[in-house]
Amino acid sequence: GHVLGYGGVGIPGVNVGARDPATGASIASGTTDAKGAYQLNLGPGTYYFVISPPYPYPDGAPNQGWNEYLYNQTITGSTTLDFNLLVFKVQGAVTDSNGAPVPGVSVAASGSGGDNSTQRNFGGSVQTDAAGHYELLVFGGSDTFTFTPSLPLGTLVQSGVTVNGDVTRDVVLSEATVVVGHVLGYGGVGIPGVNVGA
């Protein structure tokens, strides 16, 4: 079979493994060639398959790591089993409240999902260019996007974003809101060195 990424292009160097559903033990594994093709030698039976990329991560899929699981696959003879990764392109422009482009913003995407037979997860990130533009590949499903600029602009997190095709997502960043306070312990005394995160 083949491991196919964005645009149906084969992805090289991907590890494809077949495992025993009962124990998780590896039965056979192989690596895709330059065209994304692989071959495993298996006896009849039911398996689940795991695919994972090499490092550095190849083109055609999210650039910060990913994997996919395919469950309950019954093999009875010679079989073609292609992995068509659910990869889409998300692009857009990041501007401030005045409409000016914001370069150097870290744009990170992550997500996980699937159904009864498939499970997948991924991470990816890029930085906006001088025109505030970004472009990255993600897996389809319900994804989270985090836009992290330099001060005085604030970080923006967008969760539960449904991606089911190539899409343009333009973002406007606002100035950061400052939150201050104290961490108080017994007797109302301030406690030093406490990490406070949001």
C-alpha cells in the first residue's frame, strides 16, 4: 500500500507497523519508499496498524509530529491497504486592531480524533512572515490554534475549530490584558516563588 499526504502525494520514510490487537506486540514493520509505498509480509489474521513519520518530518503532513492508528483490520490474503491521511492546508493573515500585519507570530496547531476504526493526532507550527501571513498543514477534525505574538499583543487560543477542507483563517490580535494579584498562604502572608499560569 501507500501512505499519502496532502494532495494525495506519497510520503517517504514513514514507519508502518502491524501489531497484535490482544497484546500490542509488533508483528511486522516497514518503511515507505520515495513514493510512499510500503510492503509488509503478514499471515492471515486481524491486526491494527500504526504509522508514524521519521525526523526531520517529511513534507505533505503536519510539521511537528503525527501518528495514525487503524484498528480491526482482517487480512485473509494479498491486500492493498492505503493510508490516506486527512491533511488540509490552513492559511491566513494575522493583523493587529489597526489592520497592520503582525510578523513573527508563532502559530501552533494541534488536534486528535478519529472513529471506531481510526485514531490520529498531530502538532504543527509556523511563524508569520513579514506580511503577517502563515500557512501550515493540519489533520482534519476538531483542532486547536494558538497565536503567540510579542508584547504588547496578547496570545489568542481558538479551540474546537472544525477543519474539513483547505481554509483561510484570518486573525486579529488585541493588546494583552494584564492580570496582577497575590498568592497568599497561612495568615494571609504572600508566598514567594509560586508559578502562576493561565
